[in-house]
Amino acid sequence: MGSYIQNIKGTADILPDDIYKWHFLEKTIHDTMRLFNYNEMRTPLFEKTDLFARGIGELTDIVSKEMYTFLDRGKKSLTLKPEMTAPIMRAYLQHSMQSKTLVTKVFYISPMFRQENPQAGRQRQFHQFGAESIGSEHPETDAEIIILASEVFKKVGLADTKLTINTLGDAVARNKHRDTLKSFLKPHYNELCKTCQDRFETNPLRILDCKNPGCREITADAPVIIEFIDTESKTHYERVKEILKSNGIYYFENPKMVRGLDYYTHTVFEISSTQLGAQDAICGGGRYNLLARELGSKDVPAVGFAAGMERTLLVLEKNDTSIPEPLPLDIFFIALGDSAVSWAQSQIYALRTSAISCDMDYMKRSMKAQMREANRQGARFTVIVGDNELQSGNVILKDMEGSNQISVNLTDFVSSMEQKFHG
């Protein structure tokens, strides 16, 4: 490699040869969200640091270890957004979106930023899509969010996903479970891995998520939150499961599954893929009725999910999933000589206004080299024009697949092409 400046560790360039895969995924997301009546929302790339410290929790790994935080020229602390739920709730409250409709349904596609160790499908600048339904406390909304996430993965062609669900109950149940779990783990504190020791005081529920074999053995008989939730929470959870079953959505229950952020209550879920190894989650979400309170508002019921786009594309690649190739170039002009170049360029500009894609060689190379370029670009048709064609008043339009060709009058070229491509 040369000594020129290269991209930053944990970031990746999405090159023209790969961008069509992103377009496919993005279009599928847009189309599916429209069917479910979710509208797109975009928020700034950076927010006040306090939004994430209060919303996500100051003691979470994201806030304490992973955020890109800096002071602006006014000495205000700003952070590149590491997740999207807190910014959406901030915007919901700031713009009084609840005054327009009782239930606000939005989705997003956005880059995020976390300073963690880069690995396959997980970068420091990464991209997520997700959806949030704000305003309804009812379990039908939880079920719709899960079905929506599942439908996106189904439509992009992921057939080997696994849905896992659990309930965290309300804040009272979560606190009771937290205290009991700490009492259970305390005698084993020295046997826990360093990460779990750090979590013991700040976020002990995350210890249940640890993949370390020693920690998993310790937590095998740990108390689970379902033992602490009240009748109302159990009824909510049972209704979610009932709706999933009635809609043919298969799931696994994991009573030890938790979400890493402090604002989750009631239903939580993950969608994973067997293609990703130990870190197999491609989507996670749940209900977060406590978030608005953390941001200074009254409680606002909400539920949503976030999914990694790089990880989704990685699974598609591992599965050899067929992704539609981009449409080929309609016409490539092979122009020989200055007069021919001028004519070709004028035709190109006119054709583009008629939604016919076309291009030409701007290096003024030989006809053979230009023909190779037409093949490289996968053009459907080529037009060869030089002094002879300009004098005769006709050019040849060649079909690059079937090798058929027709003669087209120069003066009628644009109208002839409009008729051919658009009828």
C-alpha cells in the first residue's frame, strides 16, 4: 500500500461494486415499512452527550466505554449517536408528536458510532435500520414490532433466523430481580470474568448474557425474572405470544435473555442467525416504557427494534442469497473523431432526459478499446459513430446480447430510441 491517507480503523468504504446490495436491503426496508404504515424519520448524527447518558444509562458499556464524545467550540459535550432510540424519543418529545396522533410509528436507516473492537459485521461506524411505535402500552404493539422485524428478514431472503423472546416485567419486578440476582452471584464474584465483575454493581442483568463458559456455569441456576413479575405483566406477555403463534411466527423463550440498556421493560426479543458464530444477533428490541421519564418527561409507552445492516448483508453473503444485480446501461456510444464525439454527447444528454441511461468513452481510445469498455459496463446496446456514419446519415444500434443490429437515422435517433425503450 502507498503512503497516502487511508480510512480509519473500524470504518469501511462501500464501493460501487457493492452498493447495489445496500440499495436492495434499503428498498426492502422502505417497502416493508410502508406496508406496516411506518414513516421514515431522520435525526442529526450527533446529540448532546446527556441524551445518551440519561437515556441509555451512564454505567452501561456503551456510555462508559464506547461513545465518541467531544467538546465543540462552545465547550458543550456532544456525542456521535451510538444508537437511535434515544434520539427518536428526544425528537418525539421536542416536537410534541403525540399531539398529532395517539400512536406514532416511525422507522430509520442511519449510521451509528461505537468505539469497540472491530470484527466481522461490526464496525466503529456501522449502520442500523429499525422501527419505533410510540404511544400504545398494549401487547398488540409489541407483537406488531416483532412481526415487522421478522418480515423484513423474510423479504430479503434470510430463512435461517431464530427469534428468541422474554419478558422483563415492570420496573418493580426488574429491581426485585436485580437485588436477588446480586445476592445469588455475590458468593461467586471472584469466579466471574473481569467484564462480569465490572457489571456486578452497575448492570448485573448483563451477566446473564455473558458467553464466558465459567460465567454461564455460574448463572445456570440463577433466579430468572419471570419469577418476580406480577399478573398484569404475565398477561401482557402471554398475549404477545398468542399473537405471534396465530400469525405463524415461531419463537423460542429464554428466561435469562435481557437487553443491555436500562430503559427496557416487559417484552424483549432478539433475532439471530446461525451464520455468525458466538455473536449471532442481527436484531434486538423490546418495550421501553421508562425512556421518556429518563429524558425528563412523564412515562410514554413505546416499543421498537434495531438491526445491523452490515451483519444482515454478511449473512446474505454467507447464505449465497441472490440479490438482484443493478440494471445495465442502456446504450454505450463508441465515438471516433471530434465531430462524432460532439454528436454522441448531444444525443446522450437528450436521451438521459427521456430516462434512457447512456454513456460514452471520454478517453478517445481506439474502437477496440471502447468496445471492451462497453462490455465491461454490461451495456445492452452500442452505437458506433464516426465520419462515415455522419456522412451517410445513419448509425448502427447493436444488441450486445443477441448480436442483432439495426440502422437508425441520425436525425431521428432520439425519437427512435424513445420508441424502442418506452414504446
